Amino acid sequence: MVMHRDRNRLEHRVFGDVPEYLRPGDVLIFNNSRVINARLRGVNVRTGGAFEILLLEENASNDWWAMLRPGKRARMGTVIQFTEKICATVTAINPEGHRRLQFSGTRNLLHELDHLGEIPLPPYIRRPVDAAGRPVVLARTPSASHPSCDPVAALDNERYQTVFASVPGSVAAPTAGLHFTGELLAALRARGVEIHFVTLHVGLGTFAPVKADTVEAHVMHEERYEISEATAQAINQARREQRRIIAVGTTSLRALESSIPSPPRRNGKSHPLEIRPGAHRTRIFIYPPYDFRTVDALITNFHLPGATLLMLVSAFAAPGQTEGREKMLAAYATAIRQRYRFFSYGDAMLLL
């Protein structure tokens, strides 16, 4: 779906038509964070009870914040066994109920996740599981031994990553980037479109619904992001030359908006805002009305109701105004009538 914000008009196209809406000199910004196998399964050493663990953030080597289920059984000092050698001890519990885990039996847990963990697919994506609750690894194509297997299940590890994912750290995919193939990226470069990357490690807070009584009271979970010197220079140069910046995904947009410091003023006059390179952390929460300072267009998927991401795209639909929610809900109603697919493996929207 293409939304022309200035004309309040919608178009229905296939994603391969995206290059038609871009022109030489445009700058596309992607999030190159890679999803880690963040879902682990372990056993309480004392009781034998099973735990499901979702790693949230690495504090240091072998030191992670995580969500545990059942959480009430993961008290301070609880030891969880994963393999004969690898285990973790609960060392802290924060006000949100997350557990801090200190892993042992490995030099660096991050290097073990490919064989120890599972891709943390969103809960609405269901796959066959065995008696222990682990996903069944199925063959890529049906065979005599697997006559009714689902080839999609065997490819989730591949498909739930963007083709340019390179920096491990996310617990969910920056899904707008899933639509791009190597061939499409090559076609865009041949068209004269600049392609650059930021890194924002997607955490649980990006998708958590707003539960506070007021929007203003909602606090986002902190996420890590990094913008290279080269990317910052490319964006700042494009803005000086009045070329368009297009964010691929709400995570890319949040990283860019977070990188702008408060407007400097000298002699009572404001000066141009520039992207700040470096590694930082953000809790930015964007909702209407909001004046965007870094991005001219946005590619995004269709989001869950009540999610902060829907509030962000509503703000982008009408920058600086409050009408964006109505515009976006009308567009979503059209998407439902046109049988668009929502969520992670769903369709995309281009807001111009």
C-alpha cells in the first residue's frame, strides 16, 4: 500500500514496484541488526521444573536480562541447567519481573546460541512442537518419511532475518527489511539510490502494548542503537542538499530521531540539526502530534492494534498534527478490505 500523505490518496501495488517511487539521490536507511536465537529451554536444577527463557539484553559476556516462564518459580539464586555444562543463576529481579541471569560453562553464551537457542518467533506465528515444547525441525520438501511437512517451518531461521542482517543483538526482526532481496537492493543502487545502515537492537519494548492510563505515562523499554560516522555524514550531506531520506522500518526511524540532539541556538537563532554518530541508548516514544526531523518517507509493515508502532506511524501520517490516527485507521480499514496481511510476515506500506 502506498499512502500519499499530502494528497490523502492510497495506491495498491506489489513491493517490487518500490523503485518507481524512488529517485536518484534518495537515501534509504536500513536496520542491519540480526536476530539472535534468544529463546532457550532449561530445567530447574533443584525441582526439575521446566523453564522457557527469552533473552532480552546482554549486559556483559554471560550476563543477560531475560524473561522467564513460569517467572514466579525463578527466585533469587535459582539455578537453571541447559546442557551438561551450561547453566545460569538468577542474580537479580527488576520491577518488571525480568530476571538477570549469570551463565557459566561457556566463555560467551552469545557464541552458543546458534545451537542452544531458537529463533524467537512472535507468538501469533505457530509451528509444530514436540512433547517438550520445542519446534519440530522439518525437512525443506516433503518426502516419504515426512509426507506432510511444512517447508516454511524449516526455513524460519533464514526467513526471519533480513538479507543484510550483520550485527547480532535483536530479539525480533526489523520486519520492514524482510521485503528486500539482494536483487532489489542492486536495482535500487543501479537507479542511483544510496543505501546506508544503522543498528538498533530490537527489544521487547518495541512491540509491548500501552497499558498506562494515559499515553504520556507509558515508558518505553530502553534499546541500544549505533550510527556509524559514514552513515551520519551521508544523511547530513543529503539533508543539506535537500535530498530525501527514507527510513526502512520504524526501528531505523527511531534510531535517527533519537540521534538528533536538542536544537542548538546561537544568538537566538536555531542552527541545522545533524545526525549524531556513535553508540547510544534510546527510550524514544513517538505519538501524535510529532514533528519529524530526519525522515521524509517511511516503509513499514502493518502493526498490532494498541502497539506503540501504530502510534508512531499515525504520527508520521500527519506530522505535527493530531489527524494521523484517523488517517491511519482509515488506511488499515482499507487494508483489511483488500485482504492485506498484517504483522511480521505480512505486507508493507510506503508513506510518502
